[in-house]
Amino acid sequence: MNFNKLKSSYTAFSKIASVLLKDKKATLNKVQEGLKKATENKGSLSNVWDQLQLLFSLSKDYTNGTYTSIPKSSIIAILAALLYFISPLDIIPDFLVGLGFVDDAFILGLVYKQVIKELDKYQVWKDGQKKIIHI
């Protein structure tokens, strides 16, 4: 895997994510597109499935305005990783069975580790919301 090419792709997606974030409808559409792609490829993504679902959920809640307690740089990093995941312009094409999601999982894993503290805070908030709803 060419890490320099991967890094430059991620940087490009970060710039796109910061612009996309200004358009809530477009952002939600991208999140939905990503969820659809993830669901269609769940078997290939089993190693990162839970993390991926948390990233999608946080992106959706942030865009909807229900959860905004996260630095903008972190949400941009998350959206950039999700955009990379959605993009057909991967370093390793997704259609290559067994290999196609290696680069996607790598990017998602790096971002996940980068924002883990924010994701933990979000998970606590999300769990609290479930308790409120059930009362």
C-alpha cells in the first residue's frame, strides 16, 4: 500500500469534508450513501463494523445538530474518512475481493484512533439518550 498516496487522498478528502459540512443536507446524503455501502459490504467490513457504525452515527447526530460537543477538526477527520470509504477512487479498488477494503479500513482505523476520546464521550452521551427515551 502506498502510504504517501493514501495520505494525500485523505488530505484531499479532508478539504472536501470541511466544505461539505456547511451543507447539512449534502452531508446527511453522504452519510446515508456510506451506510448503504457499508451494509452492502458488511462481511468484508466485519473487523471495523462497530467502529464504522459509531462514526456514521456521530456524523449523523452532529449534522442533525443533536450532538455538537466535538471539535470541528474531529468531525472533519471523521467525514473525510467516510468520504474516502464512499469514494470509488481508492488506492485499492473496492471490487477486489478480500483486498478492496484494506485501504478503507486503514484510513477508518487511523481516524478512529485519532478521535477515540471524542467517540467515547459521544458513546456516553448516546447511551444516556437511550435511557432518557426509555423512561
